[in-house]
Amino acid sequence: MVSIKWASIAALAGFYPAKAQNLIFDSGRSGPSLEVMHLYHDQWPTGTNGKYTVAELFENNIEKPYPSVEFNSPPGGAINFTTTPPTVANYKDYLIGVQSVVIDSADRLWILDTGRVLTPQGVLVPASVGGAKLIGVNLTTNSVIKTIVFPNTVAYPDIYLNDVRFDLDPNLTSSGEGVAYITDSSSEGRTGLIVVDLGSGESRRHLDGSPYVQGDRQFLAFVWVRELYANQAGNRAGHLTFGADGVALGKDGKTLYFGGVGNRYLYSVPTERLRDNGPMSQIRAQAAVVTESQKGLSDGFETDTNGFIYHGNFEHNAVNFFNPENGTDQVFLRDPRINWADTFSVATDGYIYFTNNQLVFGPAVYPGTDPFRC
């Protein structure tokens, strides 16, 4: 990965000077210009869309299921309707409902499958063992090289695996194959962090129930002049309760940064505390969490080679970055088109890529209708 070129950054304030009898105003733009790389005119590949849950993008806006059509097509569908209530099918060899895809430093693609999908009525179906998993893919052969299935002591039925980062340092575990750190952002159950040994496949949870991985009480935010309340069918609007969501490794791999959608804080914890599985490990991890900064309303995170932590700042239509050296959080760019910047990736071509997935206009946010859909 390479760091972002800073030469293109204009005055970050973005304010225009006043003329006689005129008030100053905010242009709504600052920093580098956005380039639209791909537009989804249909359902994007998150959860279940009847076509695929992971796609590869080609020139001329062509989308193809990845790594294959078959891998995206669980027999009989992703939901098992023979149980009461319905549950997600427990297929470990098929994709169910993918939330995140990340390429590690060894140039392998990792697919994080939440193992949960929505029914046509908008009900999020509970996970089953086999559905929630982490899958490694060889990008040269497009073949699956590893599947790590999470046991029910890690992947609860109400889990929502959200994002993942990798540290391939061979000295971290006895397997020598590195570690994955995953956030569980469930708005229904026990939010927390998950640590996975990529060699042995063993996994465990950390910080379950901690205030650091939960949303704030009565959390309320505004995006595009729209108040964000949780849409609860048949009940009055509630508050967004999404916990631990975005996650990023510090430059040296010794610190894990994380934060939730339902709060405005950026936290960190030493990674050695998360890898510890001793009798006091949970207490020590809890005691080691640091509140680094406020971050605004945000979702995904990413680290560049300077060690800066990039994240969205939705209420300001912006992308921010946190500087661990001085503890400041600053605006990197602003653009009125940004409403829900997520899934950040700093690439070797000098670009930072992110999705603008418009979840703010999805069924989970009150009133559950998209005001921009014709």
C-alpha cells in the first residue's frame, strides 16, 4: 500500500470570502476530487440480491459473480424455511451474505460471510453454524484456499460480522500464519471483537458487552437533512444501536483501532491484549482500551503507510483521518455526493477507494423508504 498524495489538497476549510452585503458560505467541497469508479444501478452485492453476494468489476461496468456463479448459489437458497422460525442455511462451501472483502499483504482475498440474510419481508434471519465464516481465495487461480467456520460460541445466531483486518506476522501465533481481527456490530445481540488464528482456525471473542463496543443511548445523527432513527416494523421509531463496526490496524500492528456506527468515538486496544487467551485476558483487554478521539458518524476504517486512520464523517459529507502521532482527527475531503462512505481501501496506485452505499436510505432506517428512488 502507499500513502495518499497530499499535493492535491486545497484549503480544508472550504469557505468562500464575503463580498459587500453578502454572507460567507460553505462550498460543501474541499480536498482531493472524487472519481466515480462504478455505479450500481441495481441491488449492490451485499446480503442477498438474487444474483450474487460477491462480484468482480470489469471495464464497461461489467459485474461477474466471484469467484464463481456456483459459489454464490447455495442449493435451495440462502434461507432454510423448514425451521421455525426460518434460519440461514448452514452451507460452509457457499456464500450466504457477505459483508466485507479484504486483500491481505500476501495478495490473497478474504471474504467475510456474516451468514445472515434478509427475507423478502425484511426480517434478518438468524445465523447457523457453517453460514458465518471467513474464506481465503487465491487471486491468481480464483480458487478457495481456506475456509474458517466460526463455532456457535463465537458466531451467535444474532451475530453480524462486519469488518476484518489481517496481521500476517509469523511470530504472533504458534501456527505462524497470522491473525485476523473482526468486528461484530450486531444491533440485536452481543457486540464485540473476534480474534482468529489463520493457521489453526481457532477463534474467540473479546470485549463482549463492553460499553466500548456498544452504541450510545438515544444516539441520533443527521445525514442529508434526514434524522436517522431505526425503523422498527409495527413500532415507533427507535435509535440506532449498531456497535463495533469499523476496524483498522495501526502501522506497526501493535494497536487495533475500532469504533461503532451508534457512537462518535474512536477507540484503540493493544493487539497483544486481544491475542491473550489467559484467565484474566478479558479484564486486561477491557482495562487497556483507550478513547482516542471523537470521529463523528462513521462506518469503515483504513490505514495508510503514514499510519493515518481514514474513516467517513457522514454528517459533513466527508472523509476524515485520525493522526495517532498527535491525536487529532481532521477532514481529508468533502463532497456533497458522500452520504455513507464505507469499505475503505488504500491501494498501490495511490488512490483511496471507498463505497458510498446509501444505507441511510435503506429499510433499516426510519421510515424505511428511499426518498430518491423514482
